[in-house]
Amino acid sequence: MKIHLTRQNELAIITIDAPPLNLYALDLDAEFHDALDELGDARALLINATGRVVSGGVDVSLFKAQEDRAEAQELFDRMLLLPQRLAALPIPTVFAAHALCLTWAFELAVACDLIVAAESAKFGLVEKVVGLTPTMGGTQRLAARAGVGRAKEFVMTGGLYDAATLERWNVVNRVLPDEGFAHSAELFAASLAVGPTQAHAATKQVLAHFEHGGVPEADANVTTIASALFETQDLQRAVRSFLNEGPGKATFQGR
């Protein structure tokens, strides 16, 4: 198995484990989809990896196997489904990068809601070395976070960028110390899993409207999305808790 799904209470953890380089391959892709199918009632998802790198990229033999443009597009359409599924999840998603994170793994990272990175982590979309452009959404999702100019630089240079730089670009949300990184990342994701996850899902919906149509589209939908939260048990309990016990005392169950 190259993909492992585990649970820490409300938090689901998907771990990439395909040594030595955690390269993308079709069997890994299939296992990842299977793991997403099994998330069940998880209230947040953390994606991490084992080994000395998060990923060294894609198994280039996949590209050599494509005989024509039609076959290549079929492959790329399949590859794109994985980050699309991640982006569509209604629960908070966190990608934890402990080391070098190239191509497909970075494209999964920017499909997640939040990215945490170890101080020594580095990132790159290096498809230019085989005359290709990224195909799993990394270019456009990077542009959504950092701007078109930064996305062009990142992809066209094929350079490696450290965690501090990508935090400055608003791509990485938090840079954490190398020592204890895995535990810190898990604690961070777990804190989201026990929060008001119905409200987090609503936040994702509002921002999806913003990404599609800017502030006007978000404004047109936010009141409908927010008012629906009054049908959730979490909001009702939290309001009562606030009034009776003060702020910050409520607990949430995702219902």
C-alpha cells in the first residue's frame, strides 16, 4: 500500500508512503481515491508523507507511455480529478509538508484549504524539465493564492522555493519548526476537526463563490449560506453557551 488512511478521533489522516521518493503513479492515484471514499464522518483531513521527501514528483515513465495527444489528455484528466476531489471536500483540509515537495504533491497542497510547512521544506513545479506544464491544477491554484505573476515565475523558472518565501507569497499558511513538525501539524489539524465544522463548510462555500465571481457573487450567496447554519445543533448550542457561560466555552460535534 502506498496510501494509508488512519483516524485520530474526528481527524482523518492520509499518509503518502511510496518510498523512496513518493512518486505519483496510477496505483498510488487509485489508492488515494479509495482513501477519500473512506473518510466517513471525519470532520477534518490532514495529508502528510513519510520519508526524506514529501515527493520527488511524477514517475516520468507515465509520460513516455502516452502514444499520442488523446492518450495524454486522458491521463491528465484522470490526474486532475484528485485535487478536484480534495478541493470539493466540505471539511477543513490541511497539507503538511515536512521536506521537498514537488509537482503533484504541491498541486495537492494548493488544493487543500491550508498548508503548513517545516522550516526546511522546499517546493517546486518543475515540469519544465520534461517540456510540460503542470496538469493537476497547481498553476491556477497557485495564482489564486499568490497572483498570476508569481505563478508564472514559479512554473516558468522551475525553481525551488523555501517555506518562508511561500509564506510571504500567501501560499503557505504557517511555517513550523522542523523539530516536532509532524506532531505540531497534527495538533493544528485536530484543532480544526473539533471546531464548528458546519461553519467551516459554509466558509468554504462563500469563498468558492468569491473565487468564481468575486465579492458580488459572494455577497449574493453569503446570507443564504450563513442563515442555513441556524438549523445546525452546533450553532444553537454555541449561542446558548455564549449567553450562559461566556465566549469560548462551546464544544462542537459537526451537526
